[in-house]
Amino acid sequence: MEQINSNPNLKQKPNIFKFIIFTVIIIVVFGIIFYLAMFNNEKGNMIIKKEPVEEKGVVMTITGENKVQTYNSFIIDEWNGYRFKYRSDWSIEKNYNEDGSFSGITIYPQAKKNNNDSIFIGKEKTNCEDVKMTKCLMAGYGLIMQPIYTYSNDTETAVIYEGIIQSINTFQGQSEFDIEKIRNTINIFIEAEKANNFSKAKEIMSAELLNIYDSRIFGLTREGKVGRYEFVENVKYLSTGYYQIPTKVYGYLTEEKNEIGYWNYIFKIKIINGKYLINDITIDNFQSK
């Protein structure tokens, strides 16, 4: 009979190997869990460190259909397609027609001295015809043009007005039909007439007008000497690049204060290469006082 070898060490070796493998797996699993926990913690710390700090003086609010941003002491606003900038100590009021449709904007100082200090976009006006306007400019976007105007002679109001115009030009492109430039063009012509200086007048006359204008009539005395002038009602926007400006020019014989009557001038102003030039002049018969 064969003798069977029953060595106990042969049975223990597989059990030892299994235990070692199991221990290694446990260590690896716990190591991975620990590593992931540490990585997430570091990542969380990094996020906290990089969290943006709110900038002081910058506020972004949305009120209905209107977006308003405040940058330090200036507000950038966008209403009904007009985007412009004004100082934050001024306020905005939207204006509506009787049917509830949007008609324009009133911009006014919070410490308003009088109603003339306000600046308007549109509202009841569609052009720069009102002779009481101290500043008026047609501006807009696409085919929509509205007058931007004020009746104020206040210096601060003028600064705000110019800032609004500059910002509209920046956001929406160059505006046109500046009533101040139009009036300045007419002023140059009349002052040149008073001084009998045709060369000065030529600077603000279009080539088209110069081709048909008889310079010999420029310095004529006519019924009297050219004196003061004033703009009158019924300014008309004729077409793209054209304005018609009625102007009453007074005449005198010896002393300017002793006026004997007036002529009705009608200037047609055209914007040519960005310049405001007189393209046509009509002078009615002299009206005696």
C-alpha cells in the first residue's frame, strides 16, 4: 500500500497568496478614495481663492425692456433703439402718446433748476424747427431719425447734451442736421455781407451755388445796409442732407439801431462731405416798417 503525504504547508500557501492579494486590493481602493478626496478638497480651495471680487462702482440692472449700466458716474442706457450715455446725477423719463405708444425721452438733472434744463429726444417734436431750441440735432438709427434738443442756456446742461450726442455717435454712427452748425453757417454769410467780404462768404457756399451766384450783387446797398438778423418759424427738413431756414434780416440807413425794415431770406443748407454749406438763397422784396 502506498503512503500518502499529508504536508499541511501545501494547503496554507494558496490561502496566504489570497490574503496578500486581498490586502493589496483594499490598500489600492482606499488609496484611490483618499487621493480623490484630497484632490476635490484642493480643487474646492482653488475655486474659493479664484472667486471674482465684485467691482466697486459697476452696477448692472435690468428694468423691463430697458438695459441700464452704471459705470462710476456715467450711465449707459438703451431705450427704443437709442443707446447713449449721461451722468448718473441725471434721470430719464419715458414719454408716451395718448394711445400709450412710446413718443420720446426726457433727460433731466435730479437737482433741476427749471424746466428748460431738460434734454429731449423726440417727444412732441419731429424736427429742429422750433426757433426757441438752443441746441438741436437730428439723430437716430437706420431710417428712424429724431431730434435731440434743449431749450436751456445753462452751461452744465450744454455739457451733458454734448456728452449724449458724442455717445450716440459712438454707438450708432454719425448724427446729422445739427441746428447749431446750420445757424453758424448762416451767421458767417450775413456777417460777410455786413463786412462786404465775399471771400469769407464763399467758404460756406456750395460749388453749385457759386456757379450761379452773381458776386456783384453781394455788396450792393439795396434799400439799406444789412444789420441784425433773427431766425423765424417754419424751418423745414426737405430731404436727406437738406434744410430750409427762413431768416429775417433787418436793414438800416445810418445807425443799425434805427431799422427801416427787413428782407426775408430763405437759406437752403446742404451737408456736403460733412460740411454745412449754403446751396441756395432766396431774398424777398424789402418790407418797410
